[in-house]
Amino acid sequence: MDDSLRSLEAANGLNTADRKALVDLLQGVRKFNQRPQSGAATARGGLTIPYTVKEEAVTARRGVQYNGMAHSFAGMSVQFILFMGVDAGMIVLMQRKSGMWRRLQAAPISRFTVIGSRAASAALIAMLIMAVVFSFARLVFGVRIEGSFAGMVGVCAAFAVMTAAFGLLIAMLGKTPEGTRGISILATLILVMLGGSWVPTFIFPQWLQKLTVAIPTRWAVDGLDAMIWRGLDFNAALAPIGAMLAFAALFGAIAIWRFRWEAEA
């Protein structure tokens, strides 16, 4: 009520009569909430807040203005770059199905070279997409990097590597492009939903917030948010970078283990 009254006093465009009516209304509600509660009144319920409210600092310093578009660009970038990773995996599946990998097998190159080249190209494309997207966000919507620029680059690079490894994992686990695409898209949508790309994770229930730390996209979105609108320093980027590189190593190890020169029957 106090915050609402202060906002009302600072509001422009209200005539005197409307302002006075709203002030009287809010003050009356505040007095009602502050009155001594008897046992009978408490038993009837009264006017109470059905949830607990607390204040928590989400930005590193005062003066950091929240831009509503910042989280949207971070979340949607994570979602659609993961879709790009899925497409990269589909290309590998189609090349293997067409017999191109059998011809590569005759060349004096190892499977690590083949997998590494595909991962490097996907990671570079992901970095280029993020550079274009966030440049557009800065120029058109005023989205600023309020935190560490080096941390922002590190988070983007780690996410690009993780995306490339995710695409390779899909390619090595899948059998046919047609059957793998639908499952991969469903899995990606679940990942971005639980990772906070659609809505911030602080809106999630407490149990779900704790559960989603095992989701790689959660670290990507949190890292981008920390560097963009929360204004945190480079140290805040270390945990997201480390987590995404760990997931990338896991995905890459599984992809190498499952590597086959020819498509499975």
C-alpha cells in the first residue's frame, strides 16, 4: 500500500478529484489491514495475502534499468539457436544416409576430425547468429550489456559449443532424419521451457527452480540475463560457462562413443 501511494503521488495526468479518491481508497485499505485482529475476525479470514512477499535484489547495482526485451532476446536466442543445432544434426544424418560418410572414410582423416569440423562450423554459426541478434537488440530496442562484456562473450561462446555438441548428439543417436527431427524438436521445446526461455525461472515453484539446474538451457538463459540486464561482473559468468562446457563435453563424449561411419539399419 505504501508503494502504491507513493506511485500515485508521483503519477502525472490525474486530476485532483481522481487522485484524492484513489488516495482515500488506498489509505482505507491500509488502515483496515493494520487494525488489531481479534480471534473471531481471524477465524473468518479477513483480508489477508495468500502468499509470502519478499524483496530480493536481482541487479548488481542501483541505476541498472530493467529492459523487458532483454530476457525475451536471451530466451528466444537460446531457443532458436538450439533449433539450428537440431538442423545441423539433421544434415549429418542426411549425409550419412546418402553415403557421403563412406567416401570420407576412404580419406586419410579420423572420426575426430569429421566430428570436430561439424562441431566447429555449428559453433561458429551460433556465435554469428548471437552477434547479429544482440546487435539488433541494442540498436532497435536499447538492450544494453549492463554487466561484463567479456563475460557475455564467454557465455555466448560456451552456449555455441554446447549447441554444436547437442546437434552432434542428435546426429549420432538418431537413425533417420525423418524420425529424429520430430523427437528432437519436442526435446528442444521441453529444454527451453524448463530452462526459463519462455518465462523467467524465478516464476517457477521452488521445487522446479531447484530441479532445472540440471537443464543446460537454464545455465544459458541465466548467464545471458546476468550479463545483460542484471549487470553482474565476470565472476557471475563463470558458473554458467563451466556448466555449459561440462554439458558440451558430456554430449560430445556420447557422440564420439556412438559414432558410426554408416547409417544403422
